[in-house]
Amino acid sequence: MKPLLRGLVALSFAAALSLAPASAQENAVPSTEREKNSYMIGMDVGNSIQAVGPDIDRESFLRAVGHALEGGEPLVTEEEAEAIAPALMQRVAVRGGQQIPGMAPGSQPPAVDAGKVGLLVGADVGRSLAPVKDELDLAVFGRGVATVLDGSTPLLGEAELLAVREALSKRIQERARAESEAAAQANATAGAAFLATNRTAKGVVTTGSGLQYMVLRQGSGPRPTADTQVRVHYEGTLLDGTVFDSSYERNDPATFGLGQVIAGWTEGLQLMPVGAKYRFWIPSELAYGRNGSPGGIPPNSTLVFDVELLQLR
């Protein structure tokens, strides 16, 4: 969406919220599945931000949520956020009856710009809601938030809210499983095709396990064994070139035992003399397999590592 059009949509949305009759907004009970999901999520968010609720301009908050759901950058700068956060925390603490070190008893915490607070908190909320953005009607979501912040009687009963939450959670989990399964199958197919072609490339050696490697620089020192500790520099990438880990970037070589790493590393490093630098292509079954890794490695990924063996420990 173009920036001007996005801005007009946001303004229209804010106007609709502010100009609609109060009774129409407050008394219309969510009826469709999407409305119920939106209201329930709004109430959950309202509970999570209740402590800062008195400092939030709600139109700014909802605008920032919608902007974040569209993939937009935060509407407050990092400098503004750094200035707002400490003052906001002090205000929350004072409202909670806490004494702030350095603040005289009975004195007031720093003022904050409610509009900026709304934009700051809304950006965080919008990013967190990205996985369920297709389930959200922003206007109904806003009513759910307002229910909590205003202390109003919920439009849906506790039992119904619980049922809506459980049904949505189950659907999201099922969707995530289906997407993961599709990604795993696609990665397995792509990895197998790549390795079948790569094994014919000049300088590539394929071991009995399916590990592939190329000597980038040969060393002259001793080779490690399966129970040796090694010190290495390395960079790991996916087949598309995405770097997911690099000791070079950290400027910090890694030290570990060969029994502590993935099978492809355990096998491959035993081929290397100290001083060598090899490139490894590691099939998923010798890497992180079907589960992938939280560090940015999708399921069934074939991995590429450039590894430099610095010394044995």
C-alpha cells in the first residue's frame, strides 16, 4: 500500500472509531468468528498493557497496531522510544504505590506524550500480533482493548472467551504444523537436488554418509579424533546464502568437543589437519533434521559451512 493511501486509511479508521455512536460501538456483541477472535485478542492485549493504559492515546495506539500489521516501520524514532520508556516506567511504578529512588515522596513522575506512548506500545503490540493478523478486525480489536482499560463489562462471557481462545490457538497450531511440513518437504527436495548436482563439481568429495566437502586450504598439523576438543573459525549458511552463524562476525573462534556437535561436523572435522580450511555441504540428516534449529535453520535444511581448524585442545 502506498504511504499516502496508508495514511488515508489510518485517518479514516480513526475517524470511524471516534465518530461512530458510542452505543453502537459498546453494545454491538461480536457475532462472527472473526469478530469474536478480534474482541478476545483485544481483551488479552488490554490486560497486557493495562498498567500503561492511563498514559496511552488510543487512536495513536490503534493506528500504530494497524501500521505494524502492514509491515510498516515504527512511527516513533529510537531516540523518542529511549526517552519515553524510563518516564513511562516511573509513572507505572508510582501508580502502583512504589517509591522511586531519588524521587521525593509525593512528587509527580515526568509527563509523557500520550500520542507517542500510543505509537510506541502499538508498534510492539502490532509486531506481536503479526501471526494472527488475518484473524483481526481492528475496530473490534480496539473495543476489546477498551473494555479492559475502561473496566467495562465484557460483551462476551468468560466461558465463551475461553472457547474462542482455545479454538483460535488450535487453528494457529494446525496452520503452523502444516506450514512447517510443507517447508520441510520443500527443503528436503531442494537439498537432495543440490547435493546430487554438487557431488559432480570439481574438487567436491562425497563420503559414505553423504557428507560433501572441498579443501579450500590444506593444513599440515595433526587431525582430531572423535573425542578431541577443537578450536575453529567458521561460517554457516543456508543454500540460498543466508548466514545463520559466524564466528568470524563475532571475531571469536569456537571451542568444543567433536562429540558435542552435529554429525556432519563430527565426521568432517576428523578429515581436517590443523591449519586447514574446508567447505562442507551437510545433508539435513547429518545436521538438524526435521526439527531444524531455533537459531534460524528451517526443517530439513542442507547446510553449508566454511570451517578453519585452528588448533586441538
